[in-house]
Amino acid sequence: MKGRKALFLTNKKYIDPSSPEGGVKFCTQEYIDLIETKFEIILFPVQLKSSFIYRFKKKAGLSAYEEYKVSKYERQLKDVIKENNIQYVFLNLTNTITYSKLIKELCPSVKIVLCSHGNESGDFLHEMVLHKKQYGFKKIAAQYLLGKMLSTESTYRKYIDLVLTVSDVELNIEKWLGSENVYMVARTITGDMIDHHPAKGRIGFFADLSHVPNYYGIIRICNELKKLNTSEIELRLVGGQKIIGKSLEDEFSFLSYLGYLAEKELQEEMSTWTFSLNPVFYYSRGVSTKLGKSLRWGLPVITTTKGMRGYKWRQGEILNCDTAKEMATLIMQHANNIESSFFYRNEILKMKASSPSREQMMNEICDIMKIYN
């Protein structure tokens, strides 16, 4: 079956080696690796609109799933599908669903698979309600936009033959939106474990601090730790957004901000943590790639149950909780316990061995799509 070709349509920046790393780019590569177990992939990069009207609507908060000028790629799509006898098209990220209608009109027999990283309306709802980012006219526009997002998401599902999601939460949302076939692609836990020589009392968190869920998570943890005796705790914070990081360092005496670290430097730093933190307190779209990186490198983790979405294993334990107060308690119980750190590192080996492989998952996807050798 590997000789069979499939088209993978994605925003160009997520397959551009020179573009910055991030959760979306990481998840995109995971989808590519998954599909390549059965198909020869032909990449089809697309770019966002750059028109003044689009930029105005986006700034005014009136743009919903309008990032792409789909008709611009009509001839190119038709040619590449015909020339390569494409029977399966994979769309990366939900904002590319607007291509599904055109593809079905050009080639009705082609099966379309949406590689979802999470529906956009979910995150937008949190911005409106939880973080209250909009006021006045923008609040009214945001309420209109949320309705438009949901309507668009549901409308385009009728052109999609299968939706791949990255968490069980999104799987159920997809069914609610009207998707007939949905499959959750669990995160694979692969890669070499790095050396681990934890420093007593040292814990850490790495993330882009400009991403609201990350900032929201770390500030809640810090506020809970502040109520406790943290004289023997050092929280190491790694990530971009120096102004935010420095302000947190000034506010919390137990926190040290290290700025952005390259991959090798990050490994060296994380190897000294007793536990890596994953404070996710609401269901934002996608999965926690921070958890995946820690597990692949063999770093013990203290996570919320929400932060574990998208991962499956049959054996192995991980420290988890539901609230910021509970996480602060776990930190105080385990951060100074080197034996505990070693124990949960060994548990990761069991988790790796019992998590599903890409080949296993792709076989199940092919069964759903009725793709046979």
C-alpha cells in the first residue's frame, strides 16, 4: 500500500524548516509521520490571504475561517490530483476545511480526511468568557463571530469523510458538529531518554508565555505555591516573552526565569529538574506537546488530567491532579524527593512500551476508510 499516493494540504509555514518550532508544527509533523506509514505523501503548501479587506476583517474580529482564497488553488489542485491519481486528501488544521468543498466539486470520488488540531471555536470561546479579551463593540463582534465559526465548522463537515482528532474531548466535539467518522490519534511516545541528574527541590516549566493557556496555568500554580513554604523549592521557567518572564520572576521569589533555550540547552536544563510541570486547567484545542516532549525525554511530570488529553498507555503511572491547589501540594510532596523522581522516570518506560504505535493506529484508520492492501 505504501506506493499509494496521498495529498497533504497545509499552510506552508508548518512544513518550512526555517519557520519557528511550535506545537502546531510539531503536531503537523506527527500527522505526516502517521500517514507516511501507509502512503507516499505529496505536500501541497498553501498561504494565507494578504488582502487589505481580509486584514481589516481579522483585526476587527469579523473573520471566521476566511484565511485562504480557495479559488486561487483550483487549477493547481485539479492538476496534482489528476496527475498523481490521488484518492485521498489530508487537510491539516481545521481552518483548511474551506478547501473540502472545492476538492469534492473537482473530484467527487476523492476521500477527504481532516487532520484536526482542535476546532477554533473552542479556544475562541475561552478568550471571550474566561479571559474576557473583548469589550464594547469587539465583544458584540466576538459573539457574532463565535456563531459564525460554529456554523462554518458544522457546514463543512458534510464534505469530510473522516476527521482525525488529537484528543478524546475533540472526538466528541466533532460528533456534535456533525462528523460521521471520527478517530482519535493518540500521541506516540518515542525517542531517546536524556540523562537525568535531578537537583533536589528543582522543578520546571517550559512554554511560550504569550500563549494564554500557558500563562494562565503558571500564574495559577505560582499563586498557590506563594501560600506555602517554598524556601526549598526553585521553579525554573523557560520560554519566550522576556517581559512576561521577568515580571513573574520579580513577583515570585521562588521562580527563576531563564528565557528561551535552544533544544540542546533545554535538554541540559531539564535534566536537572526533579519534575517537569504541565499545568493545563481548561480544554484548549490540541494537545499538550510539552507533556509529550517531557515523556519522550524521560522526565518525570506533574500534570493536570486535562493536560493528559490525547495520550494513551496501558501501563505506567504519572502524577496528576485537577486543580492548581492540588498541583501545588504534589510539588511540595515530591520536588525534594529524589527517589520519587527516579521512580516516576522508570514508570515512563512502561508508558512508552504500552502506548499505541503509528502503524497500529494507521491500520485502524485504513479499516474505517476501507483502504486495503
